Amino acid sequence: MKRFIGFVKKEFLHIFRDVRTMLILFGMPVAQILLFGYIVTNELKDIRIAIYDQSKDHVTREITDKICSSRFFILDRTLSNINDVESIFKEGNVKEVIIFEPDFAKKLEKEGTAGIQILADASDANTANLIVQYTSAIIRIYIFQKMRMDKTPMQIIPEARMMYNEEMKGVYMFVPGIMAMILVLISAMMTSISIAREKELGTMEILLASPLKPIQIVLGKVTPYVVLSFINAVSIILLGNFVFHVPVAGSVVLLMAESILYIFLALSIGLWISTIAKTQQMAMFISLFSLMLPTILLSGFIFPIDNMPDILQWFSALMPPRWFIIIIKSIMLKGNGFIYIWKETLILFLMILFFIGLSIKNFKIRLE
């Protein structure tokens, strides 16, 4: 019995001394609870909208104030031309445009009805549906209060239109997200495991002692994953287009170029992981924990980033899949050109330089 108790004590001591095990046992559950508690929500917050008011009377101003005074919406700008609607959606910041018809107050007083058109960016179908529902509910509350005060029957008829996803198909959201997750996992995880395997088996030193230069060894390791990842990207786009009818409204060449850039970023992350992981298991764990979970929760793949607390929004800005998903949706669904995605492209390129720099630095330190 004493031996058993001593063995149990020894196991406890081993667990308490191992920082990584402690993080898995206590850190991961806490992190998941906090992330799911803050992110998994159907509420809206600080959604940017635009107003195109063709009437500019007291009723339209009251409705605008009612919408913007809620905690759900922020007035980004007022439009002076209906032709500005398409360009403002392509920029990606504004998620809804509300259009008041001419002589809104007069029609409401004389005819008892007036129309409002609600345009929502449905490239994220779930968010667009919630935006329309919240806006319509605020308008209905306004009409109910107005009827109680004036004691006259009246009706405002909201007409909603979903831009870029008229049928509200969820696959329009999942195809870009799945593409981002698969490419980063395959490229980063397989690259890190491949190089970690050489170190674990002791064959890396043999390779470095061969006539091949270190850069040739690394390129030889990552080249197969570049090809496989590119094939995966093409397969996902083809499946999305032919099976689920997800359109490719923009340039196919630009789409492929951005995919290759993202693959190189994932490979640079894999190289960096391989420099800090001593075993295959450690490389796999780091890859899965640092890439898969953040891709699902913090990239905007499933849950809107605007709904997250500020600290998680800042952290999501460090996630490469977030920027790639924006690029893919912009090209595939909105048909945007490079002028609309150059900022996200620049961020991905800078991330590549950052991780390659870290990899080179760690590799040199390891050789010394």
C-alpha cells in the first residue's frame, strides 16, 4: 500500500513539474470556456450601417435616431447617391444600408404606409439575417409607439434584400472558412512534423552534413506540401462552385495568387514550429492548438468578430485565417479586385517575413 501511495505521489509530482501538462489540464479548459462564453452568441454589437435618406423629414430622422441609439448599430455614414451602395459594401466595413423612400412622412400621414428598403451584406449569411431582424424589430417598436401617441393607424413596410447571397446559403460562409482552415493545417502541421521527424530520428545532422545546402534541404521538404496544398485549394473551390454553387465572381488568377500567398504563410509558420518543436508529437500539438482552434473561433469563420470583446478582436488580428477569409469572400462573392484587398494581402506578406525571420533566427541558434 505504501508503494502504491508513493507511486501516486510521484505521478502527482511529475504532473505538477511539467508546465505543458499543467497548461493542458487547467489552461485549455479555462481558455475554451472563456472563448466560447464570449464568442458563441447570437447578439449583435456595434454593426456599422449607412443611411440613404431621400426624404429627410422628421419621421426618417426619428427612425434613424432610434436605430442608431440602440447598442446594436453605429452610423458609419450617410449617402447622397444610390450608386454609392455597391462601393460601400465592397469596402467591407458597412454591413447594412437603410434606404428611405421620398416623401416618407407625407405618405405615412396621408396614406398610412411608407416603405423602407434594407440592404444587408449577406456574404456572412447568419450575421446578415440577424441584422435585418434587429432593424425590422426596432422599426416595428417605433411604429407601435407612434400609433399609441397619435392614435392613427399607420404602417412602415421594410423591404429586405440580401446582397451577394440572396438565398442565404450557409455554404457561402463555410467554403472560405474551410479553405482557410485546411490550407493552414496541412501546410503548417505537415511541414513542422516532417522537419521535426528528421530531428527526432537524428537524420537532420546527416542531411546538413551532406553536399546540400540548408536552404535546399528546407525547400525540398516544403515543396511537396506547396503542391498538395495548392491542389487542395483548387479542389475546394471547384467543389464549392460545382456542387454547392458558390460563385467565383472575381478574378480566378487573383484568387489562385492569394491562395499561394496564404500557403507560403502557412509553410513559414510550419518552419517556425519545427524550430521550436523537438518531437513530432510536440509539433503536432503546437500546430493543432495554435492554428485549428483559433481558426474556428477567432477568424470570423463561424462567429462574427464584431461581437467579440476588444481584447479578442485584437488577438484575432494576429490570426492569418482572418485576413485570408476576408480576401476569399471579397473575390469569390463580391467580385472585388486587388484594390479592395491590398491591405489584407500586405498583412499576409508581412506575416510571412516575420515567421521566416523567426525561423532563420531559431535555426541558427539551434546549430550553434
